[in-house]
Amino acid sequence: MISLHGPAAAQGTVLSWGSKGNDVSSVQQRLSQWGYYNGSVDGVYGYETYRAVQNFQRNNGLSQDGVVGKATRQALGLSSPVAAPAVSRGTVTDRGDATLLARVIEGEAADEPLQGKIAVGAVIMNRTKSAAFPRTISGVIFQDYAFESIANGQASRPLTQQSMQAAQMALSGYDPSGGALFFWNPFKPVSPWIWSRNIITQIGNHVFAR
């Protein structure tokens, strides 16, 4: 059993077995959204949370210590409770956002070419700049019913290097979608409403639209 009673625990920079509070709840909620955690979001870091963190770490090439330190926090897309990163509309300074963006790219466009992966990332970045969507990458991604890969757990599978590359290119401002705010596969069942959007281009199996 891991004990957490030192200065780091007091500052809330590291979470492990025995930790309590809102920061633990945030970790539980994120792990639950990605299919790792099935327990109550109660803010208590117990066995189920510990095992969920370990499984998440295993799938993401992290040290499997069951502790939410800096690297695991960033991979979860959660900012530090002590020194939160500065995020302005469309500008990202937290590496965790790059990982989170790559996860959705992997979940939504794993079989697409690199340009298609970048375009999916660009749609998310474009939404952070639109008044019709949340201001942050995590806000856009976790908006209700926004991305199928969040709901079905595909965003939690191991990342590929190409998805990470696509995320970095989208973050740098490259946008092969032409400013799109939506994308979908026209060969799969979708809401009829989406076809009312102004289609810009098609890359791979995805149509991109405003």
C-alpha cells in the first residue's frame, strides 16, 4: 500500500492511495469517461482508483506505479492543481492537451491518412476559436455527444506516433480541413442535420464542413 503524507500530499501535486478531494474526483471522472474506472466518483483514492490509474499508465507507456504525478496528470489531460497552465483561445501551453488531442485523433481517425488525422485535430482547434463551442481543447473534447470515440472508449486505446504527430501539427496551426468545425463519415449512419452544414472538402473517409 502506498502512503501519501509528506509535503507533496499537502500541496496536492501528487495523488495516490489515501488522497482525497476534488482533484481525485477529477481523475476518477476522466478515467471513467475513458472506460478505465467503474467506481463512484467520490473523491477518495482507494483500490479501484489505484488499479484504474495503473491500467491507464500501462496503456500509455507510463510507469505503472498507480500514482498520479506530473506525467500521468498530463497524459490524462489534467492541469496541475498548483500551477495551472495558461490557456488562451486557440493557444495551448500544456503538453497534456497535445496528448488529449492525439487520443481523439486516434479514436476518430486511426485508419485515416496523416492529412485526415491532422484535419480531425484541426476541427477541434477550430472549435476552440468559435463562440459556439467551449474555449479549451478539453472542453471541446468532453462536450456531451461531441465525439463518438469518447463515448465508446476508442480514445483510450494506445496512441500511435502518427496520431501524436498529427496532434502537434494541428496545434501548430496547420489546417487541411479549410477551417471546418464538423467532420463525419458519409458512409455511416449520421444525423440528417449534419448534411445541412456547408461541406468544404473530403479527406480519406471523412467529410469536413462548417
